[in-house]
Amino acid sequence: MKIINPILFRIISLSLFFLLKNENSIAQTCGSCAVPDCIGVKQYLHKPAAQAGTGKVFKNYAPTLTRTTGSFTTYATIRTDANGQVGVMQEIQIYGPTANISAQMQAVLASRTYILYALTDAACANPLTANIANDGCSQTFNPAWTSLQPNTNYKIAIKTNLSVLSAGYEYKGFNIRYYHTVRPVSQFTFNCGAATAVGNFYANGIHGQGGTLTIPITGATSGTATFSVTGGGFSSLAAVNIGVGQTLVSIPIQFDGLGAAGNRTLSVTSAQGTGSCAPVVNVNPAVSTFSFNCATANA
């Protein structure tokens, strides 16, 4: 009979334990801030379609997760519609004794938190707050955004805390459904006679100079509208919420700092608006900047 060295056996056992523990610790991983590619995500045209969930895709865990898993975060990519709108809902699967399954599921549902980030936010440092905390499809989880960049990918981080589960219950998986057409779209007419711009714009070659363009409108209905601003080194693509009868719309703009000082004629358009607008914005000459160094000053 061959005798196994007890020290070697302990090393092998510890290694096996580490591998099993490590596998369990990463089993819940799904996407990351840098690569938000979690599966189990499907896009729908509007909220009723997302509620029906036809063709929903699950992210399943094998083995299933338990309360010892604790908290984990999944990162997925979602996309806004042409009006900068998107809403999110999530369905989860819990297995265990039938008598208490509803309470267990509600505990996990209530434990979830979410944060939305721009896809370009590599460090997930600048969260984007949902202007609709709950769009009415769930008591615990149905955030929506109506003023994001149109037709743009974003990443959502959903944190789930399984420590709220009781012993004997297992977390099988989830699906994420996101939908468009969250709110009605506004209709209005441009009235550009008194368009104004706020901001200090300089022809100094510095990109990203920010300001706000205010455009008069008439006949507005309630909803969202997407505005495009181009021309003269200025740019913007923004979704804006408009109230019924609103007469002014504020649009964030950016200037690239290029070209000579003087007036720049912009072009403002919107698929939801009748007509267009061509406001004039002044660009100031470059201003010298410097720092004082008075150590060797002479009188």
C-alpha cells in the first residue's frame, strides 16, 4: 500500500479547495465596467412589449448561487432610441421550498441597486441619474431615462445582494429587458427671432468650451424632443423634455475653439419641430494667460 506524504496531501487539498472556492467566487461575474457584455439582455420597442417579454434571454448560473455568494454586480450594454429614451426592467429566478419562495424573491428584488454610465466612462465614475425612478412596471426596479443622447449605447451596473436569501434557496439567474418610447414625443414650431447663447467662447484652439443655447418655440405639446446643433465649430445632440405650451428650450452646446474671432452662424434642427433655427453666436479673440513669478521682480 502506497503511503501519501501528509504534507503533499495537505498541499493538494488546499489547492483543490482554493480552486473550488475561486470558481464559486467568480461564478456570478457577468461583464465588467471596462467590458459591459453581460448576456441575458434584450431590447424591446416599448414598455408593453418588454412586459410581455417575448424572446427574453436568461443569464443562468450553474451551479446556482446561494446566500453565501453575497453581493455581486453585473454590467450590461443598453441603447437609447432616436429620442434619447430607455427604460429597464429585470426578471429573476429563485428556486427553493414553495411555501416561502415569494418572500425570498421579493427580498432579492428589493436588494437590487442600479447605476447607469456612459459607455465611454471607463472607470464608471460619473453616474447618470434616472429622471424616472420607477416607470410603473415593478415595485422595486423599473428606472427610465428620457434625456440621454439619442441612438447611443450606455452601460448599466446592477448590484444584487443574495445574503438576504434564507438557507435552502438558490438564485438561478435573470434576464434584463430594456425598452424604448418611454414618454410621448413633443411637437412644436421653431420661432428663432430672439435666440440667445450663454457662455464665453474664445478662438484659442481649446476644445470643449461649453455653453447654453436658448431657442424660442411655439405650439409645444408635452413630451421629449431631440435637437441637433452644428456649424461654426459648435455642436450638440441633446434630448430635452418639453412641457405643454413651453416657449423656450435650453440646449447645451460645445465650441471647438478653432477659427478666427467673430460671429458664427449655427444650424439648429429637430425631427419633432417644424422649421429650423439659425442663431448667431459671437466668438471672442484669444486671451493670453500666464502666471506671475515675482521672485526676481525689480522696482
